[in-house]
Amino acid sequence: MALKAPRPALLPLLCLAASCLALSTADAQYNKFLKRHLDFPKSRVENAQQYCTTMMGRRSIRCQGKNTFVHTSEAQLRAVCSSGTSHGQDTRDSLGTFQLTVCTRLPKGPCLYRGSSTTARIRLVCRNGLPVQYLRRI
């Protein structure tokens, strides 16, 4: 049985399907990024330690060693990807500073956290113009 040659009409459809898959993957990564790192306006909790323990549980990321919440709008985070300074292929540094809460898991006991508030520039990984990973404060 001879193999049939590929049909040229299918090529544009395959390219469209591949690009849609890439965009939906970037959207899923962006939504995961927002869940893990965006809290705007900042949730009101009694103190930084209680804030971190509450937020880590609320966002279903409990028992992780460290996480940073950024207290700014989605638009300002996306702006880092479009106007931040390049620091590698997909990496961008913010031009301005952001209010942050850094949550660090306490070494003993259940999943409790120490929280500290700070203001700093941030470094993000961006794909398709969207932040998909928080790397660090700078």
C-alpha cells in the first residue's frame, strides 16, 4: 500500500491549530501566574505572617518554601513584559517598583509562614506579552 502525499490544504489548518495551542498554553501559564502572585488590591489581614498563611491556603499553594505576592494591577504587570528592560530571551525587569509581600515557610510545624513587606523592582518571564513566571525582586 502506497503512502499518500500530504494535502496542501491541511497545512494552514495545522499551523492554525499549533498557534492556538501555543496561545492557550501561554494563557494557562498566565492564569497560573496570576493565581500564585497577584493580589490587588492587597487582601486585608491582621499582620504579615497571618497574611501569608491565609493567602497560601486561599490560593492552594500551601507548604511551598517561598512565594511572593505582587500588589498591583494586571495591566501594570503586563506592562513589564511590553516596556520592561530585557534581561535575556524571555526575561524582563520592571522599570518601576512594586509593593510586594514575600512569604517564607517556617521550618517547623504545619504550613505556617513568615511574611515581610517590601518595595522592589521585579524580574519576570514573559511569553506572548504576558507574565508567566516570577523570578525574583531586583
